[in-house]
Amino acid sequence: MTSAVRPAAVAGSFYPAAAEELSALLDNCFNASSLGPGGAREPDPSIIGGMVPHAGPIYSGPCAAHFYARLESPVQRIILLGVNHRTRGHKAALSPWRRWQIPLGDMGALAKSHPSLPPGSVSLGGSIITGGGLVFVAGTIDSFIRAFDIETGKELWKAQLPASGAATPITYQTTTEGKQYLVIAAGGHSKVTEESQSDALVAFALP
């Protein structure tokens, strides 16, 4: 193994590749599915561990949700045990990766002419990391700027831009009021004719 990051291998197959769709599916497992806990959350402090099925949320999500709904926060440790379905060797193995890769954005603007595009998008802009551990990037074809937690990779925020930010965001802090701002040139890319073009310079005030 040459990398500490596990590439996404089946995103978009038995679970959605887009973060919003995956979040909605998990909400359904916990709250709406007739097979799930129906929104009930009853933490049990006596639980010190448990095992849940791994077949993917569309198959076993509601069943797993029953267990997760009984856990007290925060969870101290999660162990992923990979079961060997198809090949020779050990029946199961622990994952050696410390982090997992997920697709960034999507290329829906190109979907009509290229319907077989995989999940995720090329990024035609750079990213920046703040001192507080946030990663900002805006180079995807879907014209969003996003913020991620550098440790967990969780998407914390996103905002629609008039065109994709084929550039690297900048951040600065004012000397008078101490307010921090995030700025991105959202002009699109002249070679990607399927997406919007703009001359906008967009600024966001950070909380």
C-alpha cells in the first residue's frame, strides 16, 4: 500500500456518489423506512460495542440504523471488517487505510452528451486550507464552492456560484473589524463550453 487514502471503488453503484443523495438515503433509513427505528433514538449506556451489516444502505441501512440509534455520542472507535466474497484467501480482513476518498462534485453539465460519466468531477481550480482546518475548493464543473473538514473529509458547507471557480480561492482578514473573508473568481472555463461563463468575483464572510 503506497497511500493512506482508500480510493472510492463503488460510489454510485450500491450507494449514491453524491453527498446530498447519500445523506437523504441515510435519513430515510433512520426516520422513514418501515424497517428502521422510525426516528426513535434511545441511547443505551450499557452498550460497549456491536456489529452491523455492511451490504450498503439500500439493502441493510434500516437494520444497521436500529443499532446506531442506541449508541451514545461520541463513538470512540469504528472498525471496518471487509468480507471476502469472491476470491481466494482470508475470509475477512481489516482495512489498512486510515482515510477514504469520495467523489468531489459532479459533471451533470456534460451528462447529456456523455451519459456514462462516472461520479465526481475534474477540478480545474486549486484548494486552500485555513488555520482552523477547513479546505475550500471551487474548481468542479457543477459550479459550487465547498468547505471540508481536513481531518474527516466531511463536507461542511457549499454555495452555488454563477460559474465554476476555475481558480484558487483566497482568504483574508480585515484589520479594522477582524472579519475573515473567502473570495473566489467564478468565471468558468473557456474550453468547457457546456458550462456557464461569467466575470464574477464572489466573496463570503466566514463566521
